[in-house]
Amino acid sequence: MPNEVNYQYTGEEEIQRALENPISSQRLKEIVKEGERVVIITSDITRPMPSAIVLPYVIHELKQGGVREQDMTIVLALGSHRKHTNNEKRVLVGEAVFNSAVSVIDSDMKQCVNLGICRNGTPVDVFEPVADADRVVCIGNIEFHYFAGYSGGMKAIMPGVSSHAAIQANHSNMVKLGAFAGNIETNPVRQDIDEVLDYIKVDFILNIVLDDHKEIVKAVAGHPIDAHRSGCKFLDSLYKIPLKEKADIVVLSPGGFPKDINLYQSQKGLDNAQYALKDGGVIIWCASASEGFGEKTFEEWMLTKRPEEMIKEIREHFKLGGHKAAAIAMLLQKAKIYLVSDLSEELVKRINFVPFQTVQEALNTALAVQGPDSRVLVMPHAGSTLPYLCTS
């Protein structure tokens, strides 16, 4: 569970407070001008970002600066994910915004323009409507990310609205030292993401942090780097969980829908759980995965490659989608994974997990294997919490 943190404001009051007190920036209404075309980038359906709550405040601030609704476009950042249905768009942005003059569109990896090349060779390919806008505003939520350190900030651009080639080049840095959850200053993936700011101007961000009830408990607004870093520090205080010792068995849920919508998304919670587990332990992974694998290359690797093949291939020939399969393969080298899901037993066995119908059945088996005196740790919000060993 999260650490105890005192909040002065929560929910919509906290959104308003952040917009009125931007970090290293003017207020958004003071940045924009009448007649300018403004793009607002927000998360897709696989993220727990409450865009329908946040967007009206951002749009109101833009209107105060003289921007008309017909000059605003909301871009749903798909990265490499599937497109939305119209009903999903309606739910994501809210009924009032969806029925307004504000355009709501999905990003498209195939409709990008190149703006330059990062120092390590990553192309800065950005969705054309974003690149062509007069002003760019990014909104999103901040969580721990298993190789980018943290979500949020410039991640809305890279990988949010980038090309397949750009995403693959950026994600290939995950095999380098420093690419792990909770690390930002020496993280090669995050450094690459933030360098994109040298090639495209992001005028303002609004990032939020959710508690374990999916309520907004912190908002940060303003400069895309400084505001983001402030949000990351708050996240640490809330969700970095100290452990005196690691567990023999970890029972985890990524945090419910949409974090367990498919295996591809659920993997993030699985990755965080490994920091709480002793080598040779058992992870009981509870994830609906009602939409199956969630990504084609990930599915292909999981179904056709042995774990050792995945690890070898990702190091020699990085491939987007395969990276998550390889991350799971690395975990399988030091732990058994029991899966409680909506997937068939046959499929679960085929992808190297042990299937169970209920958590209790999985736990009983784990205790029989690890011993009745095993230390058991439960992570109900594993997609958000980051355990770390604290000896002091």
C-alpha cells in the first residue's frame, strides 16, 4: 500500500491549484494567443489518466488566453497501441468535450515528420498535426516505468506521438545500464526522451499522480522538465515502499482496469514486483488480460520463442514489442510465475506460466513449494508501487 502523505488539495481543486501555480513557467493562458492552433496531447485507453476530469480545466485556461475551441485539437497518444473506437474517445475526453468544437483524434505512427536526430541516433519523428501546431500542451499521469524510470513529461511526445522507428530506437536503450524503474538522472531512455525537447517546443505540461483509489492527489504544471521532476519527487514519497527483507512469494495485481487490460500493459506491475522477491521465489500474477496479449510482436515472441532465445535476440537485435517478452524472460530466469487471468490454461502454459483459476489455489501451491513459513508480500497496486530494500 502507498506511504502516508498529507494532501492540501485533491481532485479538481488540485488541478486548478497547479494551473494557477505553474513551475518555471508562465500560466498557460499567458503563453497562448488568439488565433493560435493548439494541440493537447493526452494518454490512450491503456493508461489510468483521468483525461475527462483534467481536460475541461486545460481547455478553460486556453479559452482565457483567447484560443477558440475550433483551434484546439486533442491528440490521443497511441504510441504503438491500437486505435480507439468513437465510444472510447467519448469516454476518454468526456461527453462535453467530445461534443464540443474541439477535435479529438488518434496519433498515427505512419503520419510523422522528421525534426532531427538525437545524439544517440534516435530519429525525432513526430505526428504531423503535433509538429504543425503553434502550441503544444502535454497532459498525463506520473508512475514508475520499468525502463524509462518514470512516465509523464516528454513521454507524451516520445513514444506517445512518435513513429515506429523512433519508438524502437528509443526503447532499444532499455538494455543499457541505468534503464530501470525509479531512475531518472542517469537513465539513457529518459535522457533520450527529454532530448526531444531540443527539436520540438512543448509549451506546457500538466501531470497528475493518482492514489490507490485512482483519485488525483497531486498535480504539477508548467515547464516540461522542471514540473515533471517535481511530480516524480512526490511520486517517490507516495509509492516507493521500503522493505526490510524480500519475500519468498509475491502476490500482485497491476491495479485493475486499465492496467490489466492485456498482458502487454500488465507486465509493468510484474516488473515492479521483482524488486520485492527473493531469487528462486514465486510470483502470483493476477491480471484479467481480457484483450489477450495486446501487441503483435509481443504475442509472436511469447508464443514462438523460448525465454533464452528472447533474451539473446533482444540484446543483439532490439525489436519493439519483443522487449516486453524479453523482460518477462529475464524474470523467469530467477522466479516461477503463476498466472490468474481470463486466459485459457493451455495458452498460459504455452507462454511459460503456471495457470490457476483463483488466487487462493495459486497461493496454496506456492506455499507447498516454498514452505509453510514463507514470507508472503501482497502488492494490490503493483503497477504504481516500487519496493526497495532498506537496511537502515
